[in-house]
Amino acid sequence: MLTITDADRSLATDLGLLLVRQPETDEDRTAAQHSNATRIPESWLVRSVLTKKPVGRLRFTAVDCLYVTKLAAGISGMEETVAEALRWIAPVVRHVRTGAYDGTELVVRRFASMFKRPRAITECGAKSNGADYTQIAAKSELVNGRPHEMCQACRAKLEAKGVGDLSRLSERSGSSSSRQRDYVRRLIDEGARNGRPYLVGARAIDQLSSREASATIDALKALKERGWKGAL
């Protein structure tokens, strides 16, 4: 008989989900009296640990089938195991790819043949998936204040490299402060003394927006921490 096991609870925790048993209803008890029934139906609400909001439902029917609803998408279906149901319900966590690869991995598609593909390395070291961000896309989402689906560990890695949320800063050309522009110039001069001239054109500095100046400062500081090696 299908049920919630300790392994299922552990998987739910890993996926950032919380399982909440719903009270038995008169309808459940009535369904259990049917001639084909093998059990009393059970209903479980699936909540996001992060937001506390419901994201899905599990329903063990009177004939011991697992009926699953994904609230965010407004769709339902049948699954054979609780583990498959939880993975289907769980919000997709989008990792950030580094752009490097390590060997290959075997992809097993549910209703198609298997195939091999390069194994992408993510910032946090987790297994990559089809929803992952590229470096450029991830930086854009973070800078513009839209990292809601981004893996927190990957986000921390990007922030450690000087990428931050700049969505509140002005994008108007020339809106950067004199303090920002002076700081950019000092960092550029220091880079030039350490073998990295021409990091930013001198004429472009005065035209930087507040957001661009902040991003430039963060990138230059990160480059300095790496010994002025690598890309800006």
C-alpha cells in the first residue's frame, strides 16, 4: 500500500518541501466503503519550506493510486511513487554554470532512449539541469534584482565575485556620483600598475550610470582580489 515513508520525508526536506497530513473527511470514509476500495483515502498538502505557501497536493485514493496536483502550474496527474510525485511538484532550482565541463553524464529520458552529454560544472558543485543559468544570464538576473529561482549557494558564489543586486540604482547615463567615478579611476590606475591597462576607457567613466559604476567597482574589486588575473 502506498504511504509516506521516512525516505520520502527526507527527500521532501532535500527538495525544500514540507508534508502536512490533512484531516480525514466524511467523503474519505464513504469512499473507503466502496466495493473496490482497498484503503481509506489520504490527502497531504505540500508546502514550500522557504515561502510557507502550498505548492502541491498528494492524494492516495481508495483504490491505492497516487493522484498529484502541482498548484503553481494548475495541473494534476498520476505518479507511481511518492518520490516521483515530490520531484514533480518541487519548484525548479536553477544553478549557475561556470562554463566548464567535467567528463560526460548519461541522461535517462522517461519515454525515450538514453544519451550522453558533457557534464556541466555549476558554481555550487551541484548536478546541473536543463534550467540552469549561463554565467551571463545569471549575472543579468542578479544585477537586475530577479534571482528568485537561483540556487542560494550559486548566488553566494556570484556575490563573492562582486556581482550584486543593483536594481534600485539609476540607469540614466552620467548619473554616477563623483565619488563612484573617482573610485573607478583609482582602481583602474592600480590595475594599470599591476599589468592590466585599458580595463575601462577613460572617456567612458564620466558617462557611467549609477548602476554601471557600482557594477564596474564590484568587478574591479573582484579582479584585484584575484591578483588582477582573469576577465573583468
